[in-house]
Amino acid sequence: MAKFTESVVEDAALAWLGELGFALLHGPEIAPGELAAERTSLGEGLLPKRLRAALRKLNPTLPTEALDEALRKLKDKSGGFFTCPQPGGEVGDRRVGVVWHTQGSGKSLTMAFYAGRLVLEPAMENPTLVMLTDRNDLDDQLFGTFSRCHELLRQKPVQANSREHLRELLKVASGGVIFTTIHKFFPDEKGGKHPPLSDRRNILVIADEAHRSQYDFIDGFARHMRDALPHASFIGFTGTPLEKSDANTRPVFGDYISIYDIQRAVEDKATVPIYYEGRLAKLELRPEERPKIDPDFEEATEGRNLTTRKSSRPSGRHWRRSSARKSGSAWLPRIS
């Protein structure tokens, strides 16, 4: 019996890939130091020229600037687009988790890649993805990104233009990438209950800017979404961290499953450093206005100790901050 080795499996795999139309290369020929080298070291996992050619082939109409930006983000050495396979909540509670990727790190592309992966997951049984935003301009922007990635999604996304249109789109038996704003999920009458639109379990709501404050369980997002899609699951994407006082986002979406914060983005040179200068605005109170303000001030500070009231009392002085302060390694100029 012939010996079964790793090279046999490798040769068979290469033959199958060749039959599928993939280009085959001999590794040593493109290794570092060779005439046809395509990378400078064996530690480089991507071949930039070939990656760019593949992106262009998949997106022939994509502007050059957008292609360059996608290539730069895909080459991110930190793995900023990696989302851990861990639950954001308890098993069965339909909270997938929260992805916090700082602004400018390619969050929209991450969402598109995630959606493309989901539609191929056998366990999802051809899911319906609901892309949720809270502003029309964000809805249009994200819809444009996904539309350019329709081959990755294996289908063209659809944008709901009204409540009635959204309800019609959600009546499908399976499949679909649906874009909508949160307001289209509100019931026809204020304080009313949203009618159920689908009881399927393979529906996933992907919310952009999930940290915002509309997601309450009393008469807001969480209630209406669960009334409309009682068995759907939820994942939230945000460009800003969740505040400790945020009592809405985690109950809806779960805990963090991936974090790519501003510090990592700066270290990776994906974004430029941001410096903040704390300053007090110049305030001036005309003497004739003081009689109008003092009574209200007294009422507002009633019950506070004398020291606090004196330090809070408005005066006619001009307040200004020092001309500059040092932040990091750079001196910030005075802003007049």
C-alpha cells in the first residue's frame, strides 16, 4: 500500500483549486530574495499586489481611492477586524454582543464581512439580516457600502423606504439583507404594540451605533423590535465605548465581543493622534443682568453649603485658561 503523506494531500488540494480556476504558484519562486519575490519576509501573510488585483476583480467599478482604503485596512497588522467567537450574553438569550471598533477603523467593512460570513453559515439556514441605523444619512452610507459588496453577500441588499415596505420585506421565508432606520419599527400609534412580523429564529438584527439611547424596554427600540421579531438575535456595532451608566445597550445586545480602541488605531497608524485642550470659555455678565439671575441662582442652590454657593455664583469677571498646555509630546498653540 502506498504511503499516504502530507504532500499527497497538498497535491490533491492544489489540483482541485486549479480546476476551480485558482492560479497556482510555486512558493520558492516568489519567496524573499528571489527574482520574482512578492514579499520581503516569510512573516508577511498577504501578497499586496495579488490582494489588490483580487479586490479589483470583485469590485470592478469601485473608485481607486476606495480600493486603496480597503487594501490598507485589510493589511492592518493588528487584526483590527477580528471579532472573537464568544457570546455576548447567555446561551439562548439572543444577545450576540457588542463590537466596539473606533471611528475610522473600517467598522462598515467589518459589518459587511461579518454579514458575508453569516449567509454562508449552514446553522443559520439562509438567514435574514436586518441592518439598523438611527439616521437616514447613515442608512444611505451603510447601504452604499453593502451594495458594493453584494457579491460577498450572495445577494443584493434592499433598503426599506417606509413602514409598510419594511413589513413586506420581513415576511420572506428566508434570506434577505434589509436596511432600515429604527423609526420604521415604531407602531402606528404612540404607546401601541408593534404587530409581529416574523417568528423565525434565523433573523439577526445588526445595529450600527448601538450605544445610542433609543434602546429602552418600556416604549422604545427594545420593546418594538421584540414585538416585531420575537425570536430574532441582536448584535451591536459602535465607534465609541459604552458608558458605565448605559443601562440600555448591554441588556439589548450583550457585552463586548471585540474591542479596537483609539489607542490601538493610533499605534497601527490607522488614525492620527487626537489631542484635547481643556479651556474655560470667556464669560461676561453685565451688571444690569445680575438682578434677573440672582433670584434663580438662589433657588437653584438652596440647601447647598455656603462655600459651594459662593464658588458657583456668577460674577462679572472674565475667565480664561492659560495660553497653552502640554499634551503628549506636542505643545498646543493658544486658540483665540
